Amino acid sequence: MRPIRAAFLGTATLVTLLACTPLAAAATDTGTAQAGDKGRIITVLAEVQQLTRFPVTPGSVSQGDQVVVRSDLFDEAHNKVGETHGSCTTTRGGADEAEQCLVTYTLPGGQLTTQGVYFNYIDQGPFDSAITGGTGEYKKARGWVHSETIATTPKVVRRFTIHLA
């Protein structure tokens, strides 16, 4: 099966899972994970660098399709602060598509892992994913990541708001 490059991000995070000319991110970081602060929020922009869709049935969105994505993460001054790496599997095809996504965020001080279902990626709507774990200063991380699309051309750009509980 031959990979098809997509113009959209088919995830969370599905990644992120999310690039055009440099954009300033509305980046904030409240609290510190090492101090165990409740309610720490980190906001970054994700610019999709690579996205490949592997369709089960070329030309349609079908159950079993795979999406692999990598994005660069930027702070409010547009300094690169990390990356996302993710993959999604289509669990419901057609117009009301759903994808199960796993995404890892590499950030200063460690990594965060997330998981969630992303509905209707073609519409590029907002979605939330659960934080399932982490490494380094995020080793006991719990919470969620809210993602919203802020651009789709020339590349997909998403704002990720990471809520650490």
C-alpha cells in the first residue's frame, strides 16, 4: 500500500499532534511540576512538520486507516521548545469519522504521553486527550490536553493547552 500525504492533521493530538511561517504561540506555564503544583497549565503552538496517512481503501476514510504525525512545539516567542510524535487509527470511517490517537510530547524536562479519540478530523475541530503518563519532571503527570486548530494552510497549526493536575 502506498502512503498518501494529507493536508490535515488526523489526530490529537492527536498531536498534536500540528506550521507555516513562524507564528507566536500564546505560551504560558503556571506552577512547576517538581513542586507538585495542582493546576499547572502549559500552552504551546504545534506546527505540523510531517503527516502521512496510510489508507485501507485509497480515496476514502475507512476503519483501520493509520495516520503518523510529527510536529514542532513553540513558546510565545516562537522558540522551539519540543516536538510531538503521534499515530492515530481510524475506528469509525465515513463522514462521522473517529480516530484513536496516541501522542508523545517532548518538552524541556521530560515527556508527556496522551491518548484520546478525535472526531471528524476533516473539520479540524477542537479535541481533548487524557495525559496517561510522563518522564522526568512529568513522571507522575495526570490531566488533559485541549487542542484547537488555528490554521490549516499552508500547514496545520494547533494550540495545545496542557492541563497538569
